[in-house]
Amino acid sequence: MGHIGVIAHDSSALQGTSLRDAQGEAMNSQQRQEGNMAPDSINTIGRQIEVNGRSYRLPRQPTVVVCIDGSEPGYIEAAIDAGRAPWFAKVLKSGTNLVADCVVPSFTNPNNLSIVTGRPPAVHGISGNYFLDPETGREVMMNDPKFLRVETLFPAFQRAGCRVAVVTAKDKLRGLLGKGLELAPGKACSFSSEKSNKASLAENGIEDVNALVGLPVPDVYSAGLSEFVFAAGVRLMERDRPEIMYLSTTDYIQHKHAPGTPVANDFYAMMDGYVAKLDAMGCTIVLTADHGMNAKFGADSQPDVIYLQDLFDEWVGKDKARVILPITDPYVVHHGALGSYAVVYCDEPERWAAKLEAMPGIEAALTKEEAAKRFELPADRLGDLVVVSTRHKVLGTSAARHDLSGLTEPLRSHGGLSEQHVPLICNRTLDAPATGRQWRNFDAFDLALNLVA
């Protein structure tokens, strides 16, 4: 059975060591031997790394960062109120419980990459799930690692001697999250629930994943896809005890079920049990989300949509402008490619921005330059115009182009400013008060490694 590994980046100077560091390193050394990890980790006492202009202390105990896809504030609290989440209840009372802002657009790819680079999309380059590639003129998924402009934190930790495990629900994120890893037993692994049965030593740094986890490949449209992530994380921590672990779930449940509903409470109860096991193994755990989620339907329970391509065809002529929906991904059952953020390639963007902002249901219509500045986005990967809808509205292309047959419940989706607030929770207490700080979800590793006791 293949064992797990780590990633690489810049490391910097030694700082003073402490008794606590020394004790932690001795414990880690023993656990590496017991966990069958390769004995190639260097002595990392008192050191830190610098990645993308931010410094991080090397972990003194295993550090787990979890991205709960689509977890708006309220889901965890509702599960606690229902008596379903005792671990979360304890942590919200005695740990660190913050609300942070995610990246806009509030979509999966840009936010996961912000969390693992510690920086906004203007730095890492991932502006959506989907975009118009300016080099080819083609609309493509933004899953290819070539689109990532900086290293993640993981290669830096690997070069400093840490082992890293990356587990994601959907395979679309795996290549981006694992970029730069030396994937090999005792060094690093990166794999997805979705394609767990295809994991190999060469491609993922691990094999026989389903046998290890004790679960079959889950249905991509199920809570099981996320449960597999947590089960794999617990099993890897029991066996290999990596110093750095990143777990990223899917938002299938959040797209279908609001906070406090029985299915949502079941989902967070499942999660509660697994993170409690990680906590019991001595891990520092930070949980955040890539975005929130809101109801996006009208009184008739049908999606409440502004079809931008139809509008622009009427305003400037058919296909004279081009609307791109960066929420687009292969998982149309989640959202039917309807979200609260869109980009438009058009002439006279200032004119159309003013016209759109006067419309009900539009929260912001910005030129490329305005959007890049306000949302910290890469301007060269935006349209001429960026459009954001209000809390309960979504944006589409043309009515005829959206297949909504998979939406079996009233639409819940994301993408806009209204889905920007997310939890930022840690099972440790802050070293100092957090007054006045504007927290971002991409402060997760900073919180876990630098700011808690």
C-alpha cells in the first residue's frame, strides 16, 4: 500500500528554539517511525518558510486545513442547536470562531487556490472555474495547473522537510492543488474522492486508496463524496501523520439543503465525528469555506435569472457581445451553470455598466479595471465588464442554453458579494485578540501556524 508525501517552496532562517518545539519534534520523530513514513524529514525546529510574500512557522503538530465547500455561516450553528455537532459546539465556545470574507467571485477554484497560496487571484491567477483563455480565444475549464501563476504553500513545506497530504472531493481541483508536489511514498500524496480508484504512485503518490479508506468510490452527486475526504484524512493521519493536510469537500448538500434542514444537519454531524477524531490525534485544525450559499429562486420556486446574453443580443446585436459564466463546471446538477457573477466581452463597457446598474437585481457592474482593483483579480483574465447580481438573483447566458433539468430542488447558488461571508474556525485559541482585523478565508494557514496557541 502506498504511503503519503509532501510538497515544496521557499524556506527561511532559523529562529530560537523552545522546549515546546523540541518536545514536539521528538514526538513527531517517533510518530514518523510508527506511521511508516520515510525517515527523510529534516530537523525543522524553530524554522519558518516564506511563500508569496507571507511567512509561516513550520508546524509543531500536524496541521489540518479544511475547506467546507459552500458552508455559509449558519450551517454549523444549526447543527449545534439540533444537538448533532458536539465537537463544533466545544470549539465554537472554547476555540477560535471568526467570520471571514472569501474571494469574489465566490466560486470554488479561485477560493481554494487563494486558501492554499495565501493570496488573492490577482497573485495566483485563478479567476474562476471557467474562463475565456486570451491566448487561444477558447472557453475552457480553469483546472489546468498551467493557469496557476505562483506556487502553493505545499511545495515550500515539502522542501522544509514536511510531508503533505491533499485530498479533494472533485478531481477538477487535484491538479491545481497538487502542483509542485513531489508525489511519492513518504513525501506527498494528492488525490480525489471522485477518482480514488484510479490513484497511483506515479500520478498521486499513493495507491489502493479505497482499500485504505475502507470505502468504495462515492457517487459524485452525494454527501458521500465529502465523507470520503474526511474518512481518508483520518485514515492518513492515523497511518502516516503528515505535518500538513488539506481537505476540500464538495457543496452538493449546500446547493440542495438550507442550514438547519435534516439533510444539512446530517452532513455536519458526519463532519463533526471525523474532525473530532483528528482533534483527538493532536492536530491543529482550521475550517473555513470557499464561499457561502443563498436561495436564488422566486415565488414559483423557479430560478430567478437575468439572462445577460439575451440582453446584450437585444442591445447590440446577436453575438456582438459574449457572456462568460465563471461558475461553469461539469457538475450541472449543483447549479445549472447559474451563479451571481458573470463577465462580458463587449464594446463600450462603461455604457453598459451604467445601464445594468440601473436594473433591479444587479448589485454591481464594473469595468475590467474597476473589478480587478475592487476584487483583487487578474485583469488579463476578465472580460471588459464584470457583473454581480443581488442576493437572490442569478446570471445566465441565454435561456435556451441552460439545461436546468438536473435542478430537482429550488436553486441555491453563489458567486456574488452576498456569498462572501464564511466561517473561519480553529480548535485552538488565538494568541492575541483579533480586534480590527479583516479576516479572509486565505488567512487559514496563517491562523493555524502563526496565530493560535
